[in-house]
Amino acid sequence: MFTLAALVFAIVMGFFMSLTITLGISLLKYGWTGLIGHWVELWLIVYPLVIVCIVLYRPLSLNISGRIIKKWQSRHSVTD
């Protein structure tokens, strides 16, 4: 289910993820020469894509994470 909170999270998280990843890739691929221009070009493509991916993958990620935590807790529970 899509909620406003999930959408806001996707926008904010997408901003930070795309910022970091595109900056790293631009630096690795182009070095310091023309870094800002190449970074902005990549970021304008990646940012909308990341938002869509977060919105689509969030329910699946929450489900898988919940299963992992439940399994881990059942194996490491303290009994009195």
C-alpha cells in the first residue's frame, strides 16, 4: 500500500542515494575534471529512477527484512 509517508521516504532516501552513487561514479569515471557537469547529467537521470525503485521495492524489502528479524529473534530468544 502506498502512503504519503512511504512516498516522502522514497523522495528523501532517493535524493541521498542518488546523490552519493552518482557522485561516486562520476568521480571514478571522469576524475575531478568536469566532475560537476557529469555528475548533474547522471543525477538528473538516476534520481527519478531511484524514487520509483524505492517505492516499488519497499514492500518487498520490508517483508524480507521482517522474516529475517523474526527468524533471528526465534533463534536468539532468551527463555526464563
